[in-house]
Amino acid sequence: IYKDLNIFCQPVALNSGSVWPKEGFLKSNKTINISILKPISPGLSPEEFLKCLENNIYNELNKFN
């Protein structure tokens, strides 16, 4: 979508996976954090886009810990 429509991508980081894991039980007394990150401008190559997206999200998730 990002490439074909040549639009901004709005990344969102959330830690719900550590609070409510795919397998296992819901961890009580934990908070789910959501961050709306800076938009990624259109025009990046697929490799550049994924690297930017991953870096931005993982850097934000590290702040939650």
C-alpha cells in the first residue's frame, strides 16, 4: 500500500503482546502502552522503509520497559 499509493505510513508501537501473549494467560496489573510515531515519508525503497519502520517501533518499545 505504501509503495503503490505513494502515501505516508503512520507507525504505531504497542506492547500488548507482553501483557496479553498469544499463548498463555493475561498478565494482570500491567498496562498496555500505545504510541503514535512520526509518519514515514513516501518514496523509500522497500528495504529502507522496513528498516526505518522496524527501528522506529523497536526504539519506542524499548522505552516502555
